[in-house]
Amino acid sequence: MSTLSDCDLDTQTVTKAYARWAPVYDLVFGAVFERGRHAAIAAAERIGGRILEVGVGTGMSLPQYAKGTRLCGVDISAPMLRKAQERVAEFGLSNVEGLWVMDAEHLSFPDDSFDVVVAQYVITTVPNPEATLDEFARVLKPGGEIILVSRVGAEAGLRHSLEHWFQPAARKLGWRTEFSFERYSRWAGQAPGMRLIERRAMPPFGHFCLIRFGKGEAVDGADRSEPVRAAG
């Protein structure tokens, strides 16, 4: 499928930005994104099986999964991933199969490798969001889910104006402020076998959402994915 490529972010910019964030990331974002993190983990554990965390960062989520969950983690930032590896060792997380430096748009896993793909605060930081979602869908097993916690930009009003004004500075920090929900829903409508299941507002201030996509598993020609639910 065709993708909407963005020129406002590139891999080098993102990699450098998160190398700078690595020493202070937990302190700055740990509490702010805590509820979104818990919501994503709960959604993933309802499915269980083998879970891939894309943009695992410093590994804040890893100790919070049930011990019976098999986890793999990837991140483009080696400094962030070193902190995640330290966390795995500190907590004795034997359920973590491995952590790899990897580009979200080019995952080195076979098709249909995971029951769940989790990406928290990732999609608005990658150079090509739709191509990245395509890659998530590729490595996801039929019947599985992509679970995002992600920024959703305002469509109009003061917040929309502020996001537009702040976007040049946000780019240097490694993310986008302008990213409409229409891009998520349009991707789901075009990606073969994928369906939007849920959109739920997350703090802080409802600027983020938990977004779930299901990969249909045909049974007698029917798609078993749930209908979409929206909240918040």
C-alpha cells in the first residue's frame, strides 16, 4: 500500500534526539506517561502470547508485564536500550527474550512472529508512520493486535494553532505535535486485513490515545475482529 511520507523527521534526527533524552527520560516522562503505559500493558496481556515492544526505550514497561508473558523489545537508540538491558538484569526478567537496536520501519523479524505489537509514544516520532504501521502488521499474527499509545493532534481551535506553532521545535526534540486521528483510521482502512478496534483518550490532557488495531483472522470467510469502540 502507499504511504504518506513525512519530510519533517528523519532517522538521524530521531536517533540523536533520543540519545540526548536517554539520561533523563525516566525522570521526565515516567510519571507523565504512567497511565498510558499501564493501559497498553493491560490491553496486551488480554491477548498474551509473544509480545513485541517497539520503541521499548529504557524498558520502563518491562517489569510491569506478567512473568508469563514473552517479551521482545526494539529501539533505534542504543543509549536508551542500554538502560533497558540494565533494567532487565536488575529485575531478573527472564521472560524478556531479547532487546535489539532496530529501526521500527525495518523490523528484522519474520512475518506473523508476534501475538501483539505494542508501540508507546512511537508513531509520531518515526519518519514514515504509515510504513511503520505496515511493518507492525507484517510481523503480527492473524488474530493479533497492534496496541498504540500515541499523540492525536487537534483538528481545529487553539490547541491546533499551538501544535502548528510548536512543530519546528518539536522536530528537534524528536517528535511531531501535528498528527490527526484521520491518519490512523485511513491507514486501517487501506491496510489489508487490519481493522480499528478502539480509540480511548489518555492523559495528559487527552492529547494522547490508546489505539487498538486487529489483524483479521478469517473463519468461513468472516473477519473475527471486534467492531470499533471509541471513548473519550
